[in-house]
Amino acid sequence: MEHGGQDAQGDGRGENEYGDERTDERREGRTDGPGEAPGEAAGLSERDRAVLAVERHGWPGPGAKERAIRERLGISPTRYYQLLNALLDDPRALAHDPVTVNRLRRVREARRGRR
């Protein structure tokens, strides 16, 4: 990416360190996503948003996901899943990414039901 927030195509879009495409608005600190009122995501840390971003991504297999967790977040997969489980109960995470959080809540409940 070139200096000044523009990529090689000059369209103002690029990838952050977590592999998410970001617009100029997000680089400027306005991180509200679709359907969010201003400031709703403000309570989530950058790490929490990064954990949700990793989970939003489709992975070809567990090895690739575990490698990405270590490389992008700098934490172990065990710690990642501990953080993710806590985020599923956090209303700020639900406000930030309702589709991902609700999907993961359904998966978690289905697993609990099988035990």
C-alpha cells in the first residue's frame, strides 16, 4: 500500500494486518459497520474485533485457521477459543458482528445439547 491511505489502484481500499478489507472511513477511526449506530463497536478492543474477523473468514481446514491465529493475533489457538467464547456472551460483540456471533452461539448451543 502506498503512503496516504491509497492502494496501488488508488481506490482507498486495502487490507489491514488481519486480512480485512478496510475503507478510508475505517482507517480514519470510524469503525462502525453496517447496521451499527456510531460508537457501538467502540467498547470492543482491536484484539476482540480481530478475533471476530478471523472467525468470519472461511477456512479450508483447521491447520490453516490455527496458523492464521498464531500469525495474525500472536496467540495460541487455545487462548483464541477462550477469548472467542467470552465474546459470544458480550453484547458489544453482538452489536459489532451479529451474523457471526449468532451463528457461533447456535453452534455452541448445539454442541452443549449433544453432551
